[in-house]
Amino acid sequence: MRSLWQLTAPPIPSDPFGGPGTDAGSERPADAVVVGAGLTGLVTAVLLARAGQAVTVLEARSVGAVATGNTTAKLSLLQGTVMSDIRRLAGDEVLHAYVEGNREGQAWLLRELEGHEGAVEFRTAYTYASAPEQLASLESELDAAASAGLAARETGETGLPFEVHGALALDEQAQLQPMRVLSILAAELRERGGRLVEGCEVHDVEQREGGVRVVSGFGTIDAVACVLATGTPILDRGLFFAKLKPSRSFVTAYHLPEASPPRGMYVAAGTPMHSLRSAPDADGGEALVVGGGGRTPGTFGDTREELRELDAWTAGHFPSARRLTWWAAQDYQTHARVPFAGAMPRGGGRIFAATGYDKWGMTNGVAAALAITSELLGGRKDWAELLNDHGHSLAEAAQAVAANAEVAGRMVSGWAGAEARSVAGAEDLADGEGFVGRDGVAPVGVSRVDGRLCKVSAVCPHMGGILAWNAAERSWDCPLHGSRFAADGARLEGPALRGLAPAGE
């Protein structure tokens, strides 16, 4: 399972941890350590390197392995119904700050990509109503866009091969090949003396006099500041995990032998939610990219059904569609759909984080990098301060309490379900299958992948949630805050800092 972007982009090299003149288990000191090599992390690193800082990027897996390399990569200011939702939940002032930050992020990235073939294509963005009851949402979104100074317009012409009941359009938006974008950024980082280390999992960031010490699986590195560009912050300062709702969506790419993909970028205004765009495929043709749904990880049931539903929906509207590949992406939403980018609580002004992009990370991710680097270099972004202040508001706190009551319910039901089945007889498990059962008093996750039977603790090391088997991706997913683990227990993503222990340990 690899995204179309990963299949059609050149590899990005990695630097070794440490270097000439360093002790074993340590990296040379840096002005800044950036954790995470997605779009936010690499834009942050490049901006700091341009300012003359020594920058090291540490990536637990590989460049673009998590959100950026698995996005649908729309660099658009029209984002479904996000603007009207923010306006309703947080007011006009916050909405205007959000659009200003996104506009600045979009403009910065488009400037950087000028002259880079294959990284960006300009398109019109559409939000469409797939049912009459979604027309009110379109009206609200149009009003919100006008309030924020965007020239969105109503249209009856979308280029879609199926009926819609109405649509909004915003011209001169863009779609990306995100792995090519990361490759461009990584190359500039190295040209400016920065370092990029893959396979380096960070376990902690300790405050020290005059800076921080980053503790990783490879060793330690001292720096003046650290930026966590990890989707959800991997440190629990500020209890960000309690303020965020994880959402995981599946994406498929199709060859259309008897048709061409529509030329715009499309997002439905309600459920069932589908997202569409075109993209170059590995053979030089045009593929149709379709995303759908979005649920809390660990609550899907049989995740393979999500793929079957995407295939069925696509075949109903594009009868010749033949699936090329599929993948999945995870992002995090705050309770008012407002992102955060700035200094973390109890970080001494030296530990920064960015989160809450709500599936619009191409604009929000760059905006976050601009906000954080401005603060690190002694400047400020008024729009970022306003967005961050809202994240600490009483209204946001009240919404977090309600959301965490739901999380607590999933905790209880997960532990109750783990008692229902014994792990005895697991040797007969079919390949690709997994379940949670009891081995004595301990919940155990049992799965078989590529013929190998794996037994691991089924308790998430973050907050003790009971994991669920994701059969499509062959992973263990936590329904509480979105941590994910491979069948053998290796950590994949989310707020958990370590992987799963083997069963019995």
C-alpha cells in the first residue's frame, strides 16, 4: 500500500545520525531540531536555515510517510464547509485570521514552486451539494467566504459526470504532487547545511539551561529550540491530545480507460463525503484520485469495507474505473476547526508544535511553519496569535470536555469487549486477520501478517485504550486519540511515544 505520490516521485536521501567530531549516541548541537519531515517540518527547517540557523530534522519513519505523503494535496482556500463552520463556532474575527494565514501559506508555497515541473497544477476548487439538504451549507459557505474576502461564486458548471444540486467555485487554486514538494524542500535544506535523519524516533524533549535536549532512539541532540511537526504533538504538555479529534480517511487512485478525470478539485458539502481530483500516474497518463469518509481510527469495524464502498461509488459514476493503488491518511481536528501553531505550555518558550489542520494541511501546514519560524526569529503573526488564543478559550475547553466524555465511553467499551474472547486457538487465524482477546488477565492483540503470527499487548501505551485491528492496513489502531501500531507492535503515528510490548511482557 503506497500512495500515488510515493509511487511517482524520486526517493529522498537520508543523513546518518551523528557525524565527524561527535561522540557515539549524540548528534552535533543545532540551533533548532525539527521533529517530523512532512510539509510543516521541512518548510520550518528551510525557513530557519535561510535565516542562518543550524537545523537538524529527525523523522521517525521516512520523509512524507504519514500525512503529507498520503494527502489528496489540495492547496485551496475553498475547503468544503470549513469557513462557515469556523464562523459558526468561533466568529468572524477568528475566521478572518484563519483565511489570512491560509492565504499567506498558499502564496508562499506557490512562489517556492515556480519553475519546478510536476510539483503543482492550477485548478478551480469546488464545493458541491450531492443532496438538496446540503444547499443551505453552500449558502453559509458562500457568505463566510465573502466575509473573509474570497471571490467564491455559485456555479452550475462543475465538469463532474454526475448530477449535483448546486456548487461553489473558487478559481486559481492549486493541486500538488506532495512528495515532489518535499523533495524540493529537502534539497534546499541540505544545500543550506541542514541535516535530515530518517528512522529516528524521538522519545522526549527535555528543557535545559539555554535550550533543550532531544532524546531519540539514536541518541541525544542539544538545541536552542525544538519544533514538533508530528501531526499531533508527541509530548503531553498542554494536553493537546484531549483537544484533538483524530480522523482517518481512505484514498484511491483509478485509471479511466474510457474517460478523462474532471479538471477541477472537488469536495462534497456533506455526507456521504467524497473528494476528487486528477493526478499524473506512473505511466504518464491522468489518474482519478477519490477520497471518502473519515472516521475515528479504531472505530471503523472492517476497514476493508471502506475500500469496497469507495470502489462501488467510483464505479457508479465512472464505470470504466480500474483501481491503481490505495492508501489512507490521518489528520486531527480541534473542536472549532481552528489549528494551533506556536509555543507549547510548560516548554519555556523553546518547544513549539503545530496541529489541528483538519485535512487541509497544504495551506495550514505552511501557515503553521510561517507562524512558528516568525516567533523563533523574533517576529509575530497577528493571525496566528488570534488562532492560538481561541484554542485556549473557555468555549473550546467546554467543547473538549464533551468530546472527552465520548472518548471515555470508547475506553470502557473497549475493555469490556477485550474480555469476550480467548486467544486460544489463534494459530488457525487467516492471513490478514486480527482480534483482541484475553490471555489470562491481559488484553492481547493477535494477528497474522504474511504468514507470521504476532501477539502484542492490546493496550495503547499512551492512555490505556484497547486497540482495534485495522484489516485493510494491517495495523492496530487506538480509538481514543489515534495512535497506530504495526502488527508487530512498532509505533506508526499518533501521540503514543513507544510501540506495543510483545504479549506477556
